[in-house]
Amino acid sequence: MNAIEIVFSIYSMIAIALALAIFKKINADNKRIAKRMLKGVKQLERVEHGKWIKTSKNLSACSSCGNCILSEYTEDYFFCPNCGADMR
């Protein structure tokens, strides 16, 4: 092995070590980002469900928060305008 081959071999090893270090850093960053994304998804999964309960001739109340709306609009509201409960 001549000097040029030795230098090239050392340079190759340094390049590989640097590439591995960069890969580990990127991999750690990706894990951190993935954890944040999963945390956001878990927050989105929490959906309160309710139903419209007819309280009088003209009013219906949300079973989750008790907010009342006119009964004629219950079919138009898929979510409670007050608490956001899913009424489907």
C-alpha cells in the first residue's frame, strides 16, 4: 500500500464515521418528531360523544354540557356549538 492508498483509506473511514454520526443524529431527531406527532394524534382521538335530548317542545339540550338549541336545528348540528361533542 502506498501513501495515497493509506490516506484514501483513512479518509474513507472518517467519511463513514461521519455519515454514521449524522445518521444517528437524524434518527434521534426523527424519533423525537414522531413522539410529538403521536402525542398530537392521541389528543385528536379524544372525542366527546353526545346526543340531543328534547327538553321541551322547541328546545333540545346537549347530553354532554346541557347547552340548548332550537329543536328544529338538531339535524343540522353534527357537533354541539358549545362543547364540541360529536352528535353523530
